[in-house]
Amino acid sequence: MDDPTQIVPKFLHKQINAYKISLTLVFIWLISYTLYQSLRDTNIDELFTLHIIELPTQSGNISQRVKCKEPCLTTTPAAITFSTLSMKFSINDFVLHQILNDNEIEEFEENINNKYNEDTELLLQAKSTAIDSILSLSKRRAEGSNFEMYTKQSLVQYDSDNAKLIFNLDHVKNLIETYDNWSDDNAIKERDVTLSLIFQYNQMKQSFINELKRNVKGFKPDISFSWLYHDNDLGWLIELVFWSVAGLLCNTVIMLNLALTSKQYSPAQFFLFIPQLFIAPILSVAILALVAGGITDSGIELANLSQFLIFSFLLGFNVENLTMVIREISNNLFRNMVNFKDRGKPQTPPDNQSDSREQEPTNIIDKYQRNAEINTSDSVTTILADEKSKTGKDV
């Protein structure tokens, strides 16, 4: 049989050429991954930014707008969402878990709740004060106008708490400013006071939102790995393939360095790198499925971006060990299938203890013979023992 090393191209018999191939592939990987990330539509900064949900600018049908449940707008998943509709926070633990550890998440939620719950109460009070002024102005000074009709329709048909939450101050402000049928100077003063209260509320709200945004960004870690985030399964698969190949490339370069220092470079061993380049992503997907399915107890939380990156890289770095892992799992699986027992069939009762001792006699004659045999055996044994003690010889 021919030497298998003969199939290795002569080009690989020089270690410098193996280095050239490896470093070229590393360079291609860097260019490809950078290009892939630049072409992605997802704005990675949005992953850990504050999203604000506001009421629509136009009034539309009030009954339809009330049906709008949070989130009223479809947005990229964010760590925290604040709705000016309900004056409530919505903290996305799933997003936070991908970036922060459990202690950091707990600190983040505690900080947000303790610091801003009191401020939301002040916002509600400011909005209630503006709404009371609007209601008074619409009844006394602008009866029959669009401004009065909108206010009445918004506040009368619903209980006070719900009405104040869905009431759109910005739309009312536009209606007041476009209404010019004010009867006297007192009406104009009441209008200006109402507009001033709306302006003060908007200032408080904007200051509140700006402060909240700064606070949320302050909790974003310096190295968050948020650029790994994908909102679809195909994205995770692409990241897995990229980073498993990166692990394989790094392992190959390290092995070449070790071979250089020990002067034991093997072109045949390096040639095996080529099929591994295609096998590594496939095996990585299989191992990922095993971990995600709970078949293995790896302790890896794949939802965490940094752990997912390490896991994907190590799958390629240890591609030779992956075959042993899969083989061991498959052996255990098929071994369990071979040892499968049909639980539907009744199990046969165990045999009487006839293997360890003879069956006990059932009638009196058999019992007599059995006792006689035992007694005879004991007597012979006793006689032999006495004879041996007297003569000192075996009988």
C-alpha cells in the first residue's frame, strides 16, 4: 500500500507554505466577518437604549386608540421601555440577560424602580393639573369647538384614571392654538395658563426621559458583546459558523507554532486541516443542538452573548474532540435502545431459590431422607476429624 503522505501536495511539505495558507484564511475570515457585520440592518446600539412609547400625534378614533396595548409600536427589543401612555417601565429581562450577569440585572432594576417611581408620580400629577385646566377651559370658553368635543369625548366616556392616561396633551395643545374664538381677555388668560401647564408638563417629561436615557446607558458595560445579538435563528447560525471556523484557524496557527519550536512539522497532519474546515461548522451545529436540547449538562447559557461567543469559538478550537463527544453520546443512546424493555408485557416472576439451594421437601418421607443424609454427612465429618487428630494424618 502506498504511503498516505504521498497524497499530500509537495507545496505543503514546507512549513512556510502552511503558514501562508493559514494566515491567508485568517485574513479572509476577518474581511468576511467585518463585511457581514457592516451589512446587517440591526442597530446594535438600540439593544441597550431606552425606547419611548408615545400616544399618536393625531387623535383619530378614541375607541380604537384605547385598544392599543403595550407596546403600541413595534420596535427593536430594548433593555427598558417607558410608555408615556401608562407612565410605566417595561424591563426586558431577556435582553438584559444577554449583556449583564444576574447581580448586574438586579442592581439595574433596583436602581430604575427606586429612582424613577417617585418621578412618575410627579409626572402624573402635572398631567392631571393640565387636564383639569383643559376641561375647565373647554366647558367655559370653547363650547362646540373641536377642542371641546375632543376633550369631552376623551374624558367623559372613561373613568378618570384611564382617561388621564390616554389623554393626548400634544393634540389638545394644537387644537387650542388653532381655536381663535376667545370671547374676552379673561378667556385668553385662561387659555395662556392652560398652555403654560401643558408646556410645563412636556418640560418635566422630557427632562425625565433624558435623565432616564443617561441612566440606562450608564449601565451598559464597556464590553457588552451586543454586536452578536440577532433577532432571528439564521443570524445565530451564521455567528456559530463564523466563530467555530475562527477557533479552528487559531488552533491551526498555534499547532504550526508548536511544530516550529519542536521541529516536528508534519505536512500530512496539516493537510487534515482542510476537511476539518468543512466539518467543524457541521459538528458545531450538532453540539449546539445537543446543548440547547438539554441532552448534555454543559453549564453554558447560550442566551448570554459572551458565553455564546466562547462556546462557538471553543467548538472549532477543539474540533477533534467533538467527534469523541458525539460518538459517546450516540453510543449511550443506542445502548439504551438495545436495553429497551417492553413495559406492556408482564414480567415473569423470579424462580424459586433453586439455584442457590435445593428445593425444600414437601412430604414427611422426603424430609426424613433429607435429615438422614444431613446427619450421616455430619457423622462422617466428625469421625474423620477425630481420626485425624489422633493419628495426625489425613484419612
